[in-house]
Amino acid sequence: METLEKKSPAEASAKAAKTALKGGEFLIKETEAQDIFIPEEFGEEQGMIAQTCKDFISQEVHPNLDKIDHQENNIMVTLLNRAGELGLLGISIPEEYGGFGKDFITGMLVTEALGPGHSFMVAISAHTGIGTLPILYYGTEAQKKKYLPKLSSGEWKACYCLTEPGSGSDANSGKTKATLSPDGKHYLINGQKMWITNGGFADVFIVFAKIDNDKNLSAFIVEKNEGITLNPEENKMGIKGSSTRQVFFNNSKVPVENLLGEREGGFKIAVNILNIGRIKLAAGTLGGAKEVINQSVKYANERKQFGKSISSFGAIKHKLAEQAARVYALESATYRCSRNIEDAISALQLQGADKGTATRKGTEQYAAECAMLKVFGSEVVDFVIDEGVQIFGGMGYSEEAPMARAYRDSRINRIFEGTNEINRMLTVDMLLKRAMKGELDLMGPAMKVAGELMSVPDFGERDDSLFSAEKKYVQNFKKAVLMTAGAAAQKLMMKLADEQEVLMNIADMCIDTYVSESVLLRTEKLTGMKGEAECSNQIEMMRVYINDAADRINKNGKDALNSFADGDELRVMLMGLKRFTKGVPFNVKDSRRKVADKIIGENKYCF
């Protein structure tokens, strides 16, 4: 009798990584539904971890939101200490450094569960993310052993010092200097950093500075010392409870062994840490958006007008269903990418890389997808909250109700981790650079699509299978992106980098295509697990999203093509775009009402 070979989770992930698409390949290759991870597959232990986080938010954070916003009695530090006691600060830190060593997907689930935490979410994310991960991924063994256990327990709090008054999106232009002391034992850091989250109470500062006359940044682990001074807390529009300070370094002494990574390697550290921060932000916005839907539907069910609950009115049902459809789509895309990253990490570890290096390289592989998800997540949560304010009506504008704080606090997400405009342009830039390096064959498929424009459309055999229409949509969305991006690259060449409006049009087409495919794959896999009848609402949300995405892709494609093409070339491409975004008649009103009725009946987001 044959013995079945058992594979470890890491080996299983590594096997999956071999078949998974690499970063950007979603545009040119097909993904099978069984090859993605969907939230319905989370295990019991992961559910318990997420519940611990949700309980912490509901019991420790939400009752104290006013105190947090007024920064009373150092309450943020107290909450971070409690989170440390529960192990919430060390979820992704390996056990040998005092953490739990959980995988990337579990870390994403924790981020989602903490998402409704308002200012606390900002503080804990800055500590566990940009404040801690540079040491985990780039630190020496001695640096990891010294700092990670204390950061994991919460004994020490961390912050990240990159932005300066004259350098924001152009981070490598920073002026902060590090000079080697005469005895060669210390660097003396001088300069100014601004918008530093956790700056008011941090014990450990990840600081980016240029050594002597270097052209590029280096990174340092700086412990709080007498050479560091702080401006008062910034008076911000939202996230008022998070500590945000300007930090001044005046001959701040840093031991030479606290150089983080290689000299002049700071910009690379900053970029790679931001990749992780971007997809984590998508998970955080997902958790926040779900909570807003819960509050919206509860209020809609309770609020009576004209003798009945406002949730019975079509206009409110439209809002609730659209909130749900966008959140369902965001969740689908976020965990699809999370699985890709986790599989890449496991494969690299089996090849001998340590966890930090594997995570850094695995995430870097999907940098374009991380940028897209950051944009999409931050704009979904803003949409959901804006509609939440509207559902609450006058109460939505009152500080006595939850929407006002949510509205103010969410706005920062479109600026955090690189503005959405920068991330849109980075998306296209990263995809094109990978193509130029030969890592991603975009031009071959783009030329094939260009050739297709002059031929008679191949309608193929009639396919009446459940998701055939949606699959055709997504295939055509990819053609629309390849046609538009390929023509722009060919026509504009080196000038494309200066045509920011065109880049943003193409980026939005990419985002809608990736999300449409993700929500389709999730729904297909879920239907295979539970059956069509059980997944009817998910099918409706998927169809609503893809139907609307077709119109958005058409609009962005037209705007881009009209910007650089003309004559017969433009006419042919516009005809092609119309073909690639054409759909069948679809009653979105009825679909939205079915979804809304389910949410209204459950009195919460229930997908």
C-alpha cells in the first residue's frame, strides 16, 4: 500500500507559489479559483485571534474614544501596554524574539480586526509596522535580539522618521545628516522630521539620514536620548488621539552598530517597508468599513420616517448594498494578494532565506498589487463612511453619533503610505519597469490585442455556464488595459512619466481589473464550496461590481486615449475599447435590493 507524503504548511505554500502568478502577471495570465485564498477558509485558531482583537477594540478602545482623542492621561501608551500583554504587538515577530511568529495572512487578519480602532489603529500600526519591521527585516542578529523582544512586549514603543519639511513623496531628498564622531564610535545625527506618528512617546526611532556627503539615505535605530527634542502635538483634522510630532535631532548620538542595513540602503528599506504598509492599510480600511456598515444598517433599521424604518426605502437600500459590494470586493482582492505574498515567503524560506528576508522579498514581488490595494482600500472606506453619514442624515453630522469621527479619521488613509496619486503612478511605473527588465511580458500580449482590433471579433461557442459572462468581462478588461497602456508606452515613450493624468487613468483601469477578477474568483470558489443557492448574495455583489467596473474602465480608457492618440488610430482604439467594455443588460437595482434585504434582515454586514 502506498504511503501518502505529508507536506508541512510551508511546503504546501511553496508548492502553491510555483503555480501562482508573479506580481503584475494578473494582466496577462489566468488564475484558477482554487488557487486563491478566500476569507471563508480561515481556521479556528485564526478566528480566535481575530476575536481577541475585536474584543480589545470593543472593550478597551471604543468606550474611551473621547479620552483617546483628547490624549488624556497618556491613555494611548496604556492601551499599547495592554495590547502588548495580550500579545497583539508580536503577532508577526518570530518566537525566538518574543513574538508569536504567525504567517502573513494571519497578520493581515489581525490588522483587519483592529481596523475599527480609529486613532489606536494608527498608533498600533505604526508601532508594529513601520516602527518594528525595519529591524525585523534588515537588522543584524544582535539588533533583533536587543530590540524585538521589548517592541513585541510593548516595553518599548517605536516610530518611523522619514518625512521632512522639504521631502515628502520625494523621500530621498531628505536633508537630515549623520556624521561619524572623531573617535569612530558614534554617528551624530542632525536634522528635522515631521508628521511622526507615535513621536510623543516613542522609545525607539527608525531614522533616515545621509551620512556625510552620500547621495542616498541610510537608516539608523535611534534610542531616545538628550539630543532629541519634540515640538508640541500637531492639531490635526482627524486621528486626534494619535501622537503626531515634529522631531528634532541635535547631535543625537547613535552607536555605529545601530546602522540599519547597508550604508546608503535607507531608501530601499523605506520603499520595501512601505510596500507592506500599503497592503496592511488595505486590511485596516477593510475592518473599519465593515464596522461602518454595521452602524449604518442598525441606524437605518431603528430610524423611522413616514411611519416605517428608513431601511425599507429604495434609496437607503441602494446605499447599503453598494457599501457591501465594495467592501466584499476589497476583501476579496486583499486576501487574494495576501495569499500570493504568503506563498512567496514560504518558498523563499524553503530555499534558505530567513523569515525577515523572505517576507521583504515576497512582498516586493507584489509591490504593484500592494499599491493598488492601498488606493482601493482607502477610497472604499471613504466612500462607505460618506454614505454612512448620509444614511444617518442630520445625526451623521453630529459628534454625538459615530460617523463624524469616522469621517474625519478615514481621510488620512489617502495620504498615508504615499498619497493615492503617487501610488497610482507607482503602479504603472513598477509594471512597466518589470516589463523592461524582461520580468513581465506586457508588450507581447499588448501587440496581440492591437492586432485583434483590426480583425473580426471571435465570439466563440456559446457558453451558458454560471460565471461565463463575468469571465469574459474580466478577459476583456485585461485587453482594454493592455491596449491603452501599450499604445501610451509606444506613443509617448520617455514622455509617459510626465503624463501623470494618463498614468492615473491606466492605474485605475488596472485596479478595477484586478479587483474584478479577485471578486469573481472568490465568488466562484465560494460557490463551489457551498453551492449557488447559498451564495446568491455574493453572486449579486460580484455582478454589481463588475458591471460598474466596465463603465469606469471605459471612461478611464477614453480619457487616456484621447490624451495622446488622434485620427484613424484613435478611432480604431476607441472602437476596441467599446468592444472590451461592452456588457449585457443587467438589472442592478434588483441585485442591490436583494443584497440590502439580506443585510437589513441580519442587521449587520454578514458576508
